[in-house]
Amino acid sequence: MSKTVLGIYDLTQASFSSSICLTLSDGPLELGWRHSGLTSDFIAETMALRFAASKTLHADIHHGIEYLSNELIENAVKFRLPGEIIIEACVKAEVFLMRVRNEIDAATSLRFQDILTVMLAADPGELLIRQIEANAASDTRASGLGLLTLLADYQARMAWEFENSGENRVRLTTTASLALPVTSTE
């Protein structure tokens, strides 16, 4: 099986031994956008709970984790082939780690790898501004802002692992880390 890794390779080796693990499964209700918000809110609340002594710190951490989680889960739901989405998340040494696994088709994999190659070769802040301007001048529905915002505004570290898993199927593993503030900004 061939494997391609883009982004920060070391993240693909991160241990999730003390993490929560959730599986979103296909079923009679079908996976949809509502699952992204509910799941990301649950993950954020669970991971931010240890910071509840400070309302401001808790809110900051909850927001960052929820935004990152929602972006990764939305992308997995939007671009997946039928099947499960596996989500792992934990906090280690003031860093939030998240891994999302799902399967995509080969054509989607190639398009995404091309986008990531361009994105990772440039300054994410500059790309974010260009994408905002392009979206304002266009009436397309795809924004392309989520991952750029994570990289530019949240300083998220990310890795994407693409591994052939069958005919026209690619297992995509997205791993992200987000440094958590140790004190509140207020």
C-alpha cells in the first residue's frame, strides 16, 4: 500500500493512548453537518473541562478546540466515501491533539493533495487574505477558508496521511495539534 504524508510528519507518529475515541457511523439518519457541530462541541467541552477554574481561559480553550474539531469533522463528513469516521482527541502537555480518519475516493485524494502542496508551500496568512478576496469576488459556494484559518490564525500544526485502501479508495488520516494558552488573555 502506498502512503503519502503532507505537512508535519512527526504528527503522524503522535500517541493517542489516553484519548477519547468516537466513531461516526452511517445509518438511517445519515451523517450530516449537524453531526459536526454536536461532535465538536462535545470534544471541546470534554477537553476544556480541566480549565474550568477560569471562565475566560476555559472559553478561549473551548473555542479553539471547537473550531479545529468542527473544521476537521466537517471536511471528513463532506468529502468521505460511505463508511465510518474515526475521531481521536486528547490534551497532552498543554497541547490539544486530534486525529480524524475516513475514506475518500482517489480523485478527491489527488485534488486535495494538490491543494495542500500549494497551501503548505506558501505563507498561510497571505493565502488566507487572497482566498477571502477571491471569495468576495466570486459567487462560488466553496470557501476554502477553514484550513487556512487554522494554520494562519490558530497556528495549528497539521499532517495529512493518504494511504491506498482498495480500488479507488484512499484512507485519509488528518492529525492536528493546537497549543493551548496556559493563562487567559484578560
